[in-house]
Amino acid sequence: MTLSMKKKVTCIEFCIAIYITVLFMKVQASVTKVNNNNDERPPNVIIIMADDMGFNDVSFHGSNQFYTPNIDALAYHGVILNQYYTAPLCTPSRSAFMTGKYPFNIGMQHSVIVSDEPWGLGLNEKILPQYFKEAGYDTHLIGKWHLGFYKEIYTPTHRGFDTHFGYLGPHIDYYNHKIWYSDRNYSHALDMRSNLELNYTVDGQYATNLFTNAAIDVIDNHSPEKPLFLMLNHLAPHAGNEDNPFQAPEEEIQKFSYIKDVKRRTLAAMVSILDREIGRVVQKLNEKNLLENSIIVFFSDNGAPSIAVHSNAGSNYPLRGQKNTPWNGAVRTPSVIWSPLIKSPNRVFNGLFHISDWLPTLLHATGFKLDLNGIDGINQWNSISHDTPEERREVAINIDEEYQYASLIVDQYKLINGTTANGSLDHWMGILDEAEKATENYEIAVQNSIVFQTLEFYRKNHTEIIDIASMRENAIVSCPGTTQIKCDPLQAPCLFDLSQDPCERNNLASIKPYKVKKLLQRLSELQSKMVPKGNQPADLNSNPMYFNETWGWWMESTEQDWDTLVLVELKIKQEIDKVRLFSTETSSWLVTAILIALTGLALLAFVILSVIKRKRSPAKKNEIMIN
């Protein structure tokens, strides 16, 4: 071979070698990226649940009587869920959140768990903290449980939470943390625990501050090596005990002296403290560098009880009805979500969203795309994050065989068949005096809040100013001013077009009888599969006088109980492991595919090189050869 020929071949070989080396480096980078993505820590999840907060008790829905600047700032930086639906009462709502199922499908549809009743959320149910715990999260509950505690096994630290600080029953006094039932012959008894142990050391501390301090301690002590699931279930603004329902520090109440109704004035103070404490939580998450990889959800478990038992003077206006009714005032509540993971923030989402949707939505958002069969919740992460069309077309409000009512939403139509309290709570309550309003400029109040100033750092486009006025306007519900066709659901089913009449004033049942028929048929289908209510009568063996005037479990957990719980945990482990295996297999497949492609290219290069050599190797005898 001539010198020039050899130089050409050597050059080709060198180029191919360089090409393969560069390609290999790219493959190695791709493999590293895949592995790094698999090793990334899932986002922290922080749930903040208010208790009995009315639709009109947050200022982002338009009320100017008092402001909730921190909650509003969370809303304006995130997504407002403007058609967020819950169950009408505490226990049913919390069970739906935990399980991703309608309450009537798990026997939790009627009333609430009273402290002396021996029942609770079934141990056979797979619940959200169990999923997160198996997925490697540190899991903490602060505040209210209210899903049963007659046996120890029903309490939070046996149901997926690493720790619990708070109370087990429906409510407590804001200062002494005791509960008293006006309709039962029990004394005021303590319901405050640190995990399984009674806690006497925090007596006198205002509950909203107390629970926030506990949440801040959890955040302070959290290891950044693991993701955090923190559920902060506040007492506020639920009323205290019936003998002293309205409780807030006097100096806070005086800030709202312009509100004439002293009950409403105290409610304003209770909500104001709650709002401020939410700001402290967000601030602490930021200080600990957890906020940049977090999802924060805020909502109320149900609407406000404006009147009647446990009234807190809350306002659901202009929505109809109140807590413990089938009307929107009971079940359409304030809700917002914020996260830097949301691709399309700063907007109002008007699609249907049910409290049961959180389980599949949050698991998907945190990377655990499970095959969740047998639940009613729908994964709505794409709708929240990417502003894609809504996933849900139907919401079953409730089916209660004891109260004999049922309510269902399909598309824009809502059917109500029967009601509660003999219809005494079926009207519009909580109308506010427009003259009683805060004097500070609303937008300035929001912009000066801790949450607004903290979250501004995480905005993708810092030059664009959030249009607070526009978002607020989009979140306000407006309705026809007068009732056009009256409704008495005790006499006949009522039908409403929520797209035109979210306040349920105009009964269309006589105009659209076919629609009524279709919705009744759907309710009948749902009712045929529902689980009978699990309520049990009071057990006097629970009397706190037998337990040093404290509330706690009074029955022994059985071997069958423990077996049931273990089986549920095993099922969850299998589901989580399946996702992990799929993720690993996918990564391995990708690496294998790249390596096969690389090998193929190397072989191709070798073949090309061989062909070139064969074509150019025959040398003439008279050529000068290089030794």
C-alpha cells in the first residue's frame, strides 16, 4: 500500500474511532441522566385542611369583610379549584380524602363518628399515608383525625403516619383541648395526644398556634434525604364546645371591631390567625429549602355551619344551604394548590374536582403512577398542571339511607332528591353587610403577605405581575338575584343547571323531566352498589370518667384486626414495588437499547472500513513500499 493510501485509511479509522468515542460519551451521559432521574427525591406533599370554613370565608372568593392574604397569595401563585366538592360533613369528607372513594362506598356516608361510638374507617381500606409511607416518605399528622379510635389499631400511627400530634375526635376547646358533648352525660374530657400518649403539657396554648408550632417542629427536624408528607388538619375555624363555641385572643378580635355581629367578629379573628399561621408554615418550608420541591394543598373539609349545632357564624354565601345538607353551601368549599411543578399556574380551574381525587392525583404527581382499581377518585394532575380539559364529568355528592337523601352532579346538572333537617337549612345564609369591610387595600394586603413574598421567588417569569384583580374576579360566584322556580326536595327531586345557576335558585325539574329521569337512574345504579352505613350506637364503656377524664380507646384490637391491617400494607407494598420494578426495567431497557445501537454502529463502521481496505489494498508490484 502506498504512503498516501495508508494515510487515507488511517485518517478514516481515526475519524470513526473519534465518532464512536463521542457517541459512547453521549450514551454514558444518557445512562447517567436516567439513573439520576430515578434517584431524584419525589416532591414533598403538605396538606393544610381547614375545618368548617365557608366558601365566602376566604377573600379570594370576593369577600371584603376580612382578608385572608396568605391563603389568597397561595391561590394566586397556584391554581384555584373553583368547583371543588367535598362531602357534607367531617368524617365522610376525611374518609373520602384518605381512601379516594365516595363515603357511601365505604360505609362512611351518614353523620360523623362521635367519641363514644365503636366504629371507624375500615382497616381493610388502603389510605393515602400508607401509600406515602411505603413509597419512602416521612409521614406526619398534626391536628384532627376523626376517623375512629375505639380500638388503638384505628389511630393514626397504625394507619400510615409515623407521628401524630393532635386530637382523635370531632373537635376540642381551643385552650384546654377538652371536648364536651351537650347531649351526653359526660364531663369535659381531654383529647390531646402525642402519638399514643396523652399530652397534658400544652394546656392553655391556642390550638391554631399550637398545631402550627408542631408542624414547624416537624419541618425543622425533617431529614432532606427523604420526602415529607405532612398533613396539618387545623381545628379552625370549627366552633369550640357548645358552652364556649367562639374562641380567639381578645386582641385579635378587637382588630375586627367594625363587624357588628360579635360571633362573626370572633370568626374573623379565628380565620385571621389561621391565615397568618399558614404563612409561617410556608415560610419555614422555604427556610429549610423544602419549598422548591413541594406540593401544597389547602381546602376545607366541608362548608360552614352558619346556624344550628356547632355554628361558627361562617358564610357560604351566595351558595345555598350549609354544612350537613346536600346543597352547594355544604359541599363546595375553598381549595387551592401550589407547586413549582405546576406548568400552568396563576389561574382558576373551573372543572369538577372531588375530594376523593386527591389520592390518585397526588400519587401521580409524586411519580407513583399506580393502577388504582376500585376507587372513585380521578387523577387530575394534568388538568391542574398543564391546564388540559377536565377529567371528571360526575360527582356523587352523597347517598344517605338514614337521612333519605341523595345528590348527584353530571356535567353542569345537579339533582337533589330529599334533604336534611326537614328542610330547615335549605335556604341562603351568611349574607354579609357590605358596609362592614376591611379598610386596607386588598391587593396591597396580599402582596405584603409572607406567602406572596416567599412564592414570588419561585415564579418562572418574575417580570410578569400576577393580575390579582383578574384572578379574583374569575373566582367569584355570581347568581340570579331572585328565585324563579322554587324547589322542595322533600316533595320531588330538584334539578339545577350549575353553569348558569350555581346558587341553586332555579329548579328546572319540570322543564327537563328527561334529565331528571336520567340522573335518578344513575343514582339508582350507585345506590345498588353502596355499602350500608357503618355507624354504631354509643358504648357507655367509653365514658371518660373510667379513664381519668380523658378520651381514648376502650376496646382491645383483635388478631383479626392486625391481620387485616398487615394484608392491606402488603397489598400497598406490592403496588409500589410494581411501579419501582417497571421504572427500573424501563431504565434497563433504555440502556440496553442504546448499547445495542452502539454495537451495531461499531460493526457497521468495521464493515465499511474493511470494504475500503479491500478496494484499495491490491498494490502494483512496481510501487515503492514503505518498510
